[in-house]
Amino acid sequence: MNGPDVVWYLCVAAFLFCTGALGVLIRRSPLIVLLSLEIMLNGSNLALIAFARHHGREDGQIFALAVMAVAASEVVVGLGLIVAMARRRLDLDVDKLRTLRG
Amino acid sequence: MIAAAWICLFAPLGAAIAITLLGQRLTRRGAGYLATTSVGMSFVAALVSFAGLLGDSPSQRYHPSTLWRWLTAGPYDFGMRITVDPLSAFMMLVVAGVGFLIVWYSIGYMDGDDEERRYFAYMALFVFSMLLLVQSGNLLLLLAGWGLVGLSSYLLIGFWHERPSAIAAAKKAFVMNAVGDATMALALFLLIQRTRSLDFEKVFPQAPAFGGWAANLIALGLLGGAVAKSAQLPLQTWLPDAMEGPTPVSALIHAATMVTAGVYLIVRTHTLFEAAPRVEELAAGLGAATLLLAGLIALVQTDIKRVIAYSTMSQIGYMFLGVGLGAYANGMFHLMTHAFFKALLFMAAGIVIHALAGEQDMRRMGGLRQFLPRTYWAFMVGALALAGVPPFAGFFSKDSILAAALAHGWYGQLLWVVGMVGTFLTGLYTFRMLFMAFWGEPSAFVREHFHALNRDVVGVSLAVPVGVLTVLAALGGWLQFADVWTPVSNWLEPVAPALVEASGLQEAASSAIAVVLGIAGIGVAWWIYGARRAEAPRSLPLLEHKFYFDELYDALFYRPAVFLANALLKWVERPLVFGSVRELAGAIRELGLETRSIQTGLVRTYALAIAASVAVATLVFVVVR
Amino acid sequence: MHWLTTALILLPVGGALAIWILPLQSFAVGSTALLVALAEVGLWIDSVARFDFSKPGLQLDQRTSWFSDLHVSYHVGLYGFSLWLVGMTVVVMAAAIAYAFWAGRDRPRAYYGLMLLLTGALVGVFAAQDLLLFYVFWEAMLIPLYVLVGVWGGAGRLRATLVFVIYTMAGSLLMLASIIVLGISQGTFDLVGSGTNGSDWIFLGFVAAFAVKAPLFPLHAWLPEAYRESSPEVAAVLSGVVSKAAAYGFLRIAISKFPGPTSDFRIPILVLAGCGLIYGSLLAFRAPDVRGVVAYSSLAQLGLITFGLFAVNDLGLNGAVLQMVNHGLISATLFLLAGGIERRAATGELARLGGMARGRPALATVLMTTGIIALAVPGSTAFAGEFAILAGVFRTGWAWAVVGGIAIVLAAMYMLRLISAVLHISPGPAVSDAALDLRPAELGFLVPLVACLLVLSAWPAAITDRSFGSSPSSAISEVLR
């Protein structure tokens, strides 16, 4: 096939994944955390499709579709939570939301 | 003969059970008659056994009989076993005979008491226990009788259970006896280990084969029991307090029978003691020390019963001296005569106490000779017998012991000297008691409180036994006279052959000196208390406090036990009971608190944890692959 | 195949079910329970008649397979000594139910049902010859006890139950672990004919459970509260029977199946038993109430019984079995008497009692007799047991017998203190003339217990001669056959 080597796709995927992971760990706004989570998921999707192409099988693509469905549902729940928190005028700061501590 | 022996044993038990079960349906007097009859039956049965033994030749006078197996464990078998042999027949006659007289006397003495039935049940139980002790054919049953006798003593000393002093005395007697029981049990354990049996005919022949220390320990354990039961040094403090019980109890238990059980034990197990000669000598030494100690303390007592109690302690010291030196028959002979005159003294004192409405303090008495002439003469006979004046009973028996001591060697001669001093003291304190109570002018107290005893059943029951015992105290000694006429020694020879025999010269010399000392003691007592020619010297605090033994034991045993118990309660039990569960709960709570710190509530921490775990897992995966 | 043992287990259980299901009034409930208990005693007498005491092995046994792939079976049967323990159980339970019937208990259906269930479970413990079955009955014994102590107890009953539960469960779980390991390792859960095992850890698991239940010093923290707070008849059962289930466990399982570990751990266990003996006696001597004295004396007596068991010789084992029966009867009588005294004086504190002998001859006689037998006066059955135990343990070492000797003196001290504090000198502040003598109903359940003790005092060989067959020196190996 034409195009760059699978390796480059994997590098991009890894870069996306790490960026997303860093975002989840460092950022304080739940919205940005959710965004970073999406980036991670996209990174994983890219890796899956790259490998599907590499092995010549469609398993990875099907898996990627499933991941997209999960990501969509999870975003719905997450955004709903954030909107509910904003409505209650809570601080949208992950460090301040710790009522569920032991 | 065997059947008679079993009847002798169980008749009083039957009476005790019957009195308990019949309860209120039996009259008080009826309970007394029932008890007396049962003991009388025992005496008759004892006579039958004795007659049966007479018919045998001396070497065949040994008849064991087992009714049922009492305790078994594998090859060990301890049966309900009695033996009819010269020694047990001798003791059966003494116990049942004197017991019969005293229980009969009790009918009059305890008349009117609320709880007469209980008293007679206990007395019958006691006679059964004592007979079990002397008739038993193995050492375990002897120990059972030993303990039951201690139990009856506890029940009877504490008979008037509303008096704190009586209850305290009863408990003290029982606990001290329990110490003796424990040492005896230890001796028996050692014996079982050696001989696998406790039957007399299996144990005694093996005695010389025990090792040195085993034989000594066995004898020591038995001696511990004997010393506790017979109120000898060092376990003697319970006997004077035991006078809290009714006077017939003192007469029967604490003079004639129970306290002599120690002497019986030593004679019965003499082969075990002969295998441990040092211990046997220790027994004699303890007897000598006790007779001196008791004699000195008796000099300062003011309670008439306590004087007689200390005199008992002292006389048993003589018996221990005798059997400790191997003069078994002499010791037993003195046991018998002592039973007669001591019971007599107690019973006469009982009449005095009854007549004075319960007063026992001799300082308030005086001049009773005029009010109770017959009692006075009975008391006089008893006192003369006790002091060892011929021809009364004590002279023959006590002097035979002292003469045997003379024949034993340097140790015996040392003890002979002690015994002689004791003879002087005996005369002194006995007649001090007699003169203080009976001579002189009647005191104001006597004039006020004296009431004569009536002549009915009560009077008869008080008078006749005293009369019989007076005769026995006067003539009983004639049963054995030095080397010349020795039926007692001959009778007991097959069971307990004597180790020492005094020569005629030693007998004569010892007797003469003893009589002189005894009369000297009587003379001094007359000088001070009878004729009032001199003042009694002030008594030493040492004597008044009975050589401080009570205080010593209190400090040595009772207080430490209480202290230890309280300390354990505070330092071990409270923390254990309250603390242990609290500690456990606390520890679990701590663990929970530690674990709780993981739940920070921060999303970022959780995310970090997930990331870290994934990283580690990946690393492991890669490395392993 | 013999149904008698199963009948002994199931009769009280059936009685419990009948009480729970049938619509009876409270009086009828109590009398039914009492009748069932007495029928149980009758059934036991029948088994005694059928038992051949000269043969040492298991008798009256019955076995059906339960989990065949694990080799677990329903195997019940009786040896000589377990027959006597079952007898003591049914007699004490009958007396306890009679006491409850006389004293009256609220929620009678629950109460009597639980008591009968407890009876069945206790008989099951003594009769079970399969490890898992033993465990089932062991736990079945504890459940009614938790409820009985926790619901019908005194003021501090909740704490007492809690401590009791925690301790017992800990021990039971260790025992369960041991049972599982043992059963798997030897391939079968059956106790008869399955040989011995040398593992120390399995042994210790069993010992832990039994040491908590007996109790063995220092695992006795549950004892004072449980005995003080439960109602008198439950305390009687706890002290008289349940502790003997633990002692039986020592004998039947720990000692029989683990001869190696038994001799390895003999000295430490004897040390603990000896400590319990002296410690219990000393604390009984200073206990301020009737129940306290009896409770701590129970601790001491179980120490003595453990002495005898771990001496593992003829004298020790026979003495221990005799003493198990003795102490069951004695402590049951003492607790029932304590209950009677507490009802009359509204307190059990010795400082407030006294002088109860005046005008109350029956109470005085019964208390005096029981107390004197309890302190093992020579001539009594308790003395026979104690003597045999100490003679047996003397062969292991003379020091143990000396400890026993000290305990003899201490027992005299604390028992006489109890008797005098209740009966003698002047009436205490809590004793009034309204406190009557023992009623005929009370005599009805106390006198049989005392009568048993007196018969045994005259004839202890009734038990010692008939516990281990005719050749008890080989008893332990026979027990495994």
C-alpha cells in the first residue's frame, strides 16, 4: 500500500495518547479532562486502525468502531454531569470536588 | 465377724441419712435416741468383731473384705475395702465405745437446742467417718475417711452458725486439715507410682524397697496429714479455736477420736515410716515440741475448755513421741486411756458450763465443789489420770511411753527430758484449772447464775456416761503394766511390732521421776491457786499470744493469698476481660483508618493510580514475554 | 445400624419444631418442653441398658453417606465415656428446662424451642463421628446460645454476648480450617478408623477452638460476663455442658488423632491448665458475688480436667472423664441454686447476703452438700476424679501434682467462703423473712442432681470402670478403631 510506514501512524497515536494522558493528570477543569480523555481515545483508535492495516485484518477497525460508541456514551454522561455541576454553581475544579473521600 | 464390721461401719451412716430425710417428722429427742442407738449398735458390732478375732490365732488375725469397686482406672483398682485386724478392732472399740457414751451425753447436753436433729445427724456422720478411717483396708479409703472426719469437724464446730467466731474457727479447722489432706494425697501419688496399689497388704511389704528420697517424701507427706489432723506443730492453731463447738463435740472429736487419727495413721503405716527413720524421728521431735508448747500455753488460759484443748494437744504430743520412737503399742495404749480421761474432763466441764448458763471463763468460777459434788469428783479423777498419778489410767500409759523413750538412745533421752518437763507442766495446769473452778469460796457469779440440773432423762444422760468414763479413767490403765502384764502390746504385736522395749529399771526409774514431777506440779498449783498462798506470776505476752503462730500464718499464707488474688484481678483479669476485646476492636479500627487514606476523593489521584498500574503491568508483560 | 443415637439427637429437635409450629399456650409449651426433656432422659437410660461396657469400641452407631465425593458421612455413635457425657447433658438440660418452667420465661415458644434445639445439638456433638458433622453440631450448639444469652440475659447481656461471639467464632474458624485440611489430606472426614496425623498446625487449630470453649487460661475473657449475665439455667448449661463439649473435643479429636503433637505441646498446655487452675481458684476466693465464685471455680475445674486429659494415661483419662460428669452436675446445681438465691434476695452479692440457713433447712442442706462435694472433700466423687487426675499427671512430673495440691487447699477456702457468706452468721441486708425456703418444685430439679452426685460419691467406679471398655490402657488406640 502507499503512504507512510505503520510506525509513523503509531508514533502519532502514541503522541496523541500521551498528550491526552498528560491532560487528564494535570488539568484542573473537568471539561478539559474530558477533552483530554477524548484525545486519548482517538489516539488508541488510530493505533487500532494502524494495526488493522498492518495485519490486513478488520478486527482492529471493528474494535475502533466499538470504542467510538463507548466514547460517545461516556461523553454524554460526562457532559451531563458537568452541566449539572455548573447549574449548581459548583466550582468546576477537580481538586475541589472531593466529597467522596474515605 | 466381717458382717459385724460392715454393720459397725454403716449403722451410724444409716442413722445420719434417716435423720436428714425424716426432718421434722422425727422429734428432737427421737433424733438423739436414733443416733445413740446406731452408735451403740456399732459398739456391739465392734465387740463381735473383736470376739471373732480373739478366736483366731495371732498370726491369722487379718481379714480384709471388699464390698464394691470404688475407683478404677485401667490396672488400678481401689475398692470399698475394710480390714478386721487387731489395730482396727482396737480403734473400733475405742471410737464406738467412747462415741456411744458421748452421743448419749449429748441428748442431755443439747436438750432444748433448736437444731438438735442437725446436731445428731452430724454426730452420726462423724462416727461413720471415723470408723471408715480406722476400718479402711486401703490408703485411699483411709484418706476418704480422713477428709470426711475433717468435714464433720467443720460442720460441728460451726454448729451454732450464727456466731462469727464459730464459723471462722470451723473454716480455719477445715483449711488446715485440707493442707494435711493435700500432703497426704501427694504421698499417695508417689506410692501409686511405686506400688500400683494402695491396699495395705500390697503396699507395706514393699516399703523397704523404696529409694531413700521416695521413702522420705512418702513418710513426710503422711506426717503432714497426721500433724494437721492431730493439731501438732506446726499445724496446731486450729484446735483451740475449735472449742467454739458444743462441748460434746470437743469431747468426741477434739479429744478422744479425730485428733488421735494422726497417731493411728503412723502406727498403721509404720513400715513406711520405718523405711524413713529420719522422718519418724521428726515425728517424735514434733510431738515433744508440741507437748512443751501446749503445756506452756495452757498455763495462761482462762477458758476452761481451752485449757483442756491445749492439754489434748500436749497429750497427743506424747503419743507422737511414743510412736515416733517406735513404741507403737504404748502410743496406742495412751490413745485409749487419753480418750477416757479427756472425754471425761470435757464432759464434766460441760456440766459445769451448763450449770453456769454457758460461762466458760474460769476467773468467774470458784467454789463449785459445793454445788456440783459428783461432778467435782469425776473431774478430780480425770485430772489425776491426766497428771499421771497412780493408780489412775494416765500413769500407766504415759509412763510407758516415757520409759520407751529412755531406751531409744541419745535422741530418745533428750525427748525424755522434754517429756518430764511436760509432766510437771501437766500437773500444774490441770490442777490450776481444778482449783480455780472448784475450790475456794463460791464467786458472786456462781451464786447468781448457778442452776441445778434436773433428774429426768437429761440428768440421766449427763450423769451415766460421765460415771462410766470415771470408772474407765480410774481403772482403764490396769490394762497394761510395764513389762509384767502386756495384753495391749501383745494384741497389737502382729500389726505393729514395737521397735523399742524399755528395761525394767528404766521403767521403774522413769515412772518414779514422772510421778514425783507430776505431784510437784500439783503442789505448785495448790500453793498458788488452791491455798492462795502466793500470787501467780504475770504471764508472758509470748504465751498469751500462743507463740504468735496465728499471726505468723496470717502473714505468711492468708494475706499473701488475698494480695495475690487482688493483684491478679487488677493486673491480669481486668485487662484481659475488658481490654482484650477492646484491644482487638481498636486494632481493627486502626487498620481501617490506615486503609482509609487511600480514598482521597481526588479524581487525579485515581487517574494517576490507574496510569501507574498500567505502566507497571505493561513493563511486567514486556519483561516476562 | 442403630437408630437409638439418632433418636437421642432428633427427639429434642423434633420437640423444638413441635413447639414452634403447634399453637400451644405458654403453660403447655413449658410442660411439653419438660416432657420432651424427661423423655430424652428415659431414652438415654435405655441406651445405657443396651450398651456393652466391656467392649472398647464404638457402639450404637449409624452411618450413611452424605457427600460421597468428599467422603463425608452422617456417622454417629457412642463410646463409654461419650455415653456418660450425653447422660450428664440430658440430665442437666432437663433440670435447666425445669428451672425455666418454674421461674417463667417470656416469649416461651422461642425460649423452649431454643433450649431443646440446644439439647439436640449438644448430644450431636458428643455422638458425631465425622469431622464435618461434628463441626455442624458444634456451630448448631452455639447459635441457640447466642440468642439465649443475648435475649434472656441480664443487664449487661449485649456486651457479654458480643465477647462470647467474637472469641468463639475465632476459635471455630480455626477449627474449620483444620478440619478441611485434615479431611482433604487423609482423604476422608470420618473419625473412626482414619489413623493419626502428625501435623502441629492442624492440631493447634483444633486446640484453639477447644481452648476458647473450655475455657483454657488465658482465653477465658468471655467467661465472667457470660456466666454472670445469662439467666441461671443458661449459665448452668454453659458451665456444665458446653465446656465439657470442649473437653470432649480435646479427648476425641486432639489427643486421639494427634499423638505426636500432643506430646510435643503437652508441657505448654499443662502449664496453661495449671495457671488456670490456680488463677481461677484465687479469683474465686475474692469474687464478690455467688456467680463469680462459681464461674471462676469452673475455670479452675476445667484446668484440672485438662490436666487429666493431657496426662494421657489410665488414671488421668479416667479421672478426667469422671470429673467432666461431676463438674457438669455440680456447676449446674450451683448455678441453679444461685438463681434461686438471686430471686429471693434480688442480688447475688455476697456482702449483702448471709444468714440464710436460719429457717431454711432445705436450702442450707442442698447448698452445703453441693458446696462440700464441689470442694472435693475426700470421700466425694469430685475427690475421686481429682485424685485420679493428679495421680495420673504426677507421672508426667511431680510439680503438676503439687500445683494440684495447692488448688485443693484453695478450693476449700473459696467454697467455704461462699457457703458461709450465703448461709451463716446474721441475715444480710438483702435477706428478708419473705425469702422462703426451697419450694417443692425447686427441690424437684435440684434433688435429682444432688442425688446423682451422692450416688457417684459412693460409687465413682460406675463411670471410671465403664468409660473405656475393659482395657483402657489401650483405650486411645481403640478409640480410633
